[in-house]
Amino acid sequence: MAKPQTTAGEIHKRVIRLLVLTTLLMGTAIITVVGYQQIRQTQQSATRLMKGLQRSVIGDQPDWHWWRRYSAINTFETNVRVTNPRGSSVKYYYSPFTRDFLNVKSHKVFGTKAIGYTPDYGLTYYRKSYYHGNRLEIWLNLMPIVETLVSVIAVVLLVMVATILIGGYYVRSVARQLTRPLASLNTAAQEQAHQRERRIALPVPAQPVEVNQLAESFNALLETVNAHIAQERQFTSNAAHELRTPIAAVLTQVQLLQRRAADHPEIIPQSLAYISEESIRMKNLVDSLLTLSRADRAVLKLVPVNLQDVVAAALTRERPLLHQTLMVTGTQSASVVLGAAESLEQVLTALLDNAAKYSPATSTITVDLATTATTHIIAVKDEGMGISAADKPHVFERFYRADSARTPEITGTGLGLAIVEQLVRLNHGTITVVDNVPRGSQFVVTLPRVDGKSEKISE
């Protein structure tokens, strides 16, 4: 298994590989070009020497003094042999030191006939030609060229090593500098992970942009987590508080019956009625909590639903139970949405019950249907006490009840509208609360519109 690498280490490793490959390619290219140019220069030198040698031949014998004097190239380490095959015998003419050179056995190298190696003399380049029946042979010393190539190779290798070392150090420094904000962000995130209390914001570096955006995203996530934690704690506290009151009342009545029922049997019916009332209150609260919990985890199967049918079913159920007058206004054409009919009917029923709870018995509750190019809208309007501007942003929070609603005459757990908001969201809709002119409130449910003739309907 590969050892985990830090971002800085990974950047360093990859850049070093690229640097090594680049320097190798550049070094190879330089050595190849220099070597090729040296070989070309050697060939051209041999050609010029051969032409000078041809001009130096007078009769059958070369004039070594003239050749060396007027040659454009240094001939000190060049060996020449001129062979004259005329007559009954073959005559050989040697430049100075050539006899000693030819007496040493040479070896061909690189699989060529032109380049050979002679001990004590080194590499040589062989060239021959014929001039007026004479065979002219030249052995050009390649050791200066070899020394030049070795020097070039040495310099290239030194430059490559220096480039890799200096480049590696520079890349490591830059990589650490670039990843330092990310490392500090990681350290801060790890510290936050071990905290049990509220998570504070992580540091946001200005550079680089990606780390800045990542830190901003983390902080946005932390804000959401903090909000959920606070909401969960508030929810737990409110649930405990709401349950503690009826439980305390029931225990009080039970203790009262235990102490005084034998002597005062007349208190038994009243205490039992109070216990029954508080038990029903606890049952409603628990049922609401279970409904809200299921709604939090639910995934509804959405199908085409006609809102007129949902409204008609809800009104049919609620009319016998409510004292207020129920009225439907707005569009009467088919309003098809993609939703779950049962949950939408539950939403409308809860909104009607909420409107009835805060409205006079002689008032009217209106269900208004409207249609736009992309949505269908259901507005439940009441003529009650209304909702203040300060309370409007909180009416869908769990256990939230406005101060004006905390009266003995108006019962409730503060979970009804939270359940409504969750069900509307599961149906891919939104719900808002606004004032109803001239008096009261209206809850507006907006649902995406679906073409009833379209066959492209999915969950």
C-alpha cells in the first residue's frame, strides 16, 4: 500500500520528476547537438586536409613542408601516408611520426570503418582518396573532440544536478508555502472536531483562492451545524418543558387522590377529568412529535395531483368541525401539481384548524386558488388577531408560539406549523405567512405547476 503523501510532498515529487525528465532531455539534446557538430567539423577538416594534401603532391612525392605550412588546420597530430603503386615496386611516403603510429595495432569502434582506437594515440578518424594514381590516407586525431565532448557532458551533468537540487529546494519551499494555509485550516478543523460545544469559525486565508473558498464553505457548513445543534437543543428543551407541565399536573392530581380521596370522594370525578384532559394533551404532543419525526425522514412518492380535489376533500372533512364559514375562491380550472395527495390534504387541514383557532366563530375562512406560469398557489386566509412582524419569521419553528397565542383559551403544542412547513417542503413547495387585509393572516403555499397533458412526469 502506498504511503500517504501530503499535498506539498506530492507537488514536490511530481515537479522533481518533471524537472529530472526535462533536464535529461535538455542535456541529451545538448550533447547530441554538440557531438553531431563536432563530427561534422571533423569530416570537414578531413576533407580540407585531403584537398591540401592533394595540392602538396609534386610528381609522386608529397611536399610535407608545404602541406603543413599552407594547411588551414593544425596538422601536428595528423598522420598521413601516401602510397605510390607505379613501377615495379610500391613506394610509401609518411608524414612525421606516422610510421610509429602505424606500427601500433588499431581497433575499429562504433561498428564503423572510419573511427578507430589506437593505444597511446586514442581515437582517430580515417579518410582516404586517390590523386594521380597515388593513394592518400589521413588519420585525424579525435582526442581534442573527445575531450571537448567530455567537458560538455561534465558541464551538462553539473548543471543538471545543480538544477535538480536548487529546483527541488525551491519547489519544496513553494509547495510548503502554498499548502501552509491548507495545513492550518486542517489543524483548525481537527481542533473543532474534538470540541463538544459550539463550533467556532475556521480561519479564512486570503490566498490561494481555492483554500479561501474552501474555508468559506467550511464556515458556512459550521454555521448550519451550529444552527442545527441550537435547534436540536431548543427542541429538546421545549419538548421537555411541554411534557413536564402535564406530567406534573397528573402527578399532582394523583397525589391529591391518594391523600384525600378516601375522606373526600367528591373530588374524584374532577381529578379524573383533569388527569384525562392532561393525558390527552400529552398524547397530542407525542403524536405531533412522532409526526414531525416521520416528516423529517420521509421521502414522498410524488404523482400528478389535482388541487381542486385536495381542497374539496379537506373542506368536506373540516366543515362539520369548524364554527367559521368556509369559502373557496379563485381559479376553478384543473390545477395539477406533482405531489402526495394525502400530505397536501394534511397541510390544508392543519392550516384550516390553525385559522379557526385564532379567528372569531362568526368570521370567514377563505381558501383562495391562484395560478401563475410556473406555479399553483393555495392561500388560507383568516380574519383573526393576525401575526406581528416580529413573530412572522418564527411561526414555522418548532414549539414557537407568539405571546398573543399563549392563553388558556387557545390550546396547542407549537408543532402544527412546523409539521406543515416540513410537508410542504417534501412536496417541493414553499410556504409563507403574510397579512390578510384588512384583518387577519394568510398562509400561502406555492407548488410547482405540472402540465396535465405531459407524459414526462417522474418522482
